[in-house]
Amino acid sequence: MSRDPFPEANDPLDRDDELRPLDANTNSPVRRYRVPFAPEKDAAALLDERSPAEANDSERTYYLRDRAYVLRESEFTTLVEIGRFRVLDAADLSQFAYHSNSQRMARDLRRLEQRGLLTRKPIAQEAKGSERLVVLTRKGKRLLIGSGRVPRGQEIYYGLVKPREAKHDAALYRLYQREAERISASGGRPFRIVLDYELKRDIHRELASFGNEVDGRTRQQVAENHGLVFLGNKIQIPDVRLEYETANGEHKQTDLELATRNYRPRALTQKAKAGFSVYAPREDASKLRRILDESELTAGIFAL
């Protein structure tokens, strides 16, 4: 998306990277200010060299139990982005959240990792040391939840549940960005992300309330309760549901699926029939389009 996700403020100093403990007398964080060492330049000259985005990147203190965490707005926003999607590819985070300013992103990730709020993971089957994936720690999730700044109803995740699927799950952020850009271009505003984990949890809970008396008709009703389709003897669940507000103030939702060349034709056609917007890696899109054409479906495949 083209909008800068980091609101403007005007904090004049680059502050200490360490966690600030609470002052025993005031119960406020102990503040320690630092300007990078450069004998030939004064502090004002150093600050002038910072980019506008960095210069306007304010700090705020967040509390978790007896510790205070002082985070830049960009760092807090990064934690929220990771938590909403469970896992992100650092390359995508740099492109979309930091406008390809990889140095600024690397600084934020390093500081957050030092505080124990996120961790990096390698992509399965890639060379050792290629730790491109970032996920929240339990502490990172608890800090976000306790901040009171996470949008109401937005789930926050931490850790990896299925490491083998991490690369696929990380790509959902890129898919979301494409769809959010389309919505924003029409004057809309995305406000909530719902992953398949959450949809499956809610559906299974509702089905469990019927005990052993669950038949096709019951599943059909449960699917409709959640705005989904019962097709092929199963409730079709998307990878991501994006809830948004239209230019007219209406609340709507769109269901998104990330498909690959490994998708079976029957599964792909069912996703399309369920009304999902199907995205695919550019190298796989043409093959998947042929599958839908052969099934005489007019649904398109959007290339990432």
C-alpha cells in the first residue's frame, strides 16, 4: 500500500536501544538519551541527516508487568503487522511497511529481537542461516494485547504452528497488500484481518455445540452463519478474510485464497465456486487459469 503506516510525530532524539527499567521513586521509566558519537558534528547536524520518516518516528512507553518497553511507532506497528498474520517474510515487510528502506527495518527488527518481542526463523528447506521469517514471541503478543492499541476484535498470534507451511503463510501478507490496495483505490479502508485459524476455531466450536447430531444440513447452516459456502461436503474456508469499510461507510468482507501449482483441480474449482478471490505466484498463475477455463469457470486468478 502507498500510505506510510507510521503516523507523524516529532521526537528530536535517537534514544538508547536498551529496555528502560522503572524508576523506584517515580514508577516511571528511567530515560537515558544518546546521540551517536561523531566528533566533527553536533547533535543538530546528526539529526538533520535522518530521513523525514525516521525524524517523525515518535516513541511511547509500554508496560508489561514490572518492565517498561520504549518503542518507536514504527516498531510497534511492525509488531502489530507480524501479529495479525502470525509470520511475515522480512523482504515483504521491508517493501510494504518500510517502503523498501531495508536499513530502517533491520534496525527496528534488531531492537525488537533484543527485547525478546520477536524472533526470526529460517524458511523450511532453504540454506541454514536464511532467517527471513519473523514471528512474535509470547512476550510480544502480551505487550500488544496489554497496550490497548490493537483494533477491537483483531486476533494477534505468536510463534509458528506449522513450520512446513510457514512460507505459504508468510505470503499471505503480500496477498493482503494487493487486495488492500484495490480496496483503498476505491475509497475503502481495511480494518480487520481474519486468518483461517480463527474461522476454523469458531466453526468447530459451533459444530461441537450440536453434539453428534451434525449432518449436511447443519453444516450448511453453520457455513451461512459465518458467511461461507458448504460445497463438496465441506465448509469452504479461505486463507484470509479481509473486512473493510467502503467509501459509503458500509462494512463488507472479501475472502482470499493463495493457490499454487500443487493445488488439485477439484480443490481449486471449489474455492472459485465459493466466491473466493484466488491469488497465485506469478509463475503458477497461467497453469491455474487453465484449470478454471477447463471447468468453464469465469473466476480469475490474480498473479502476485
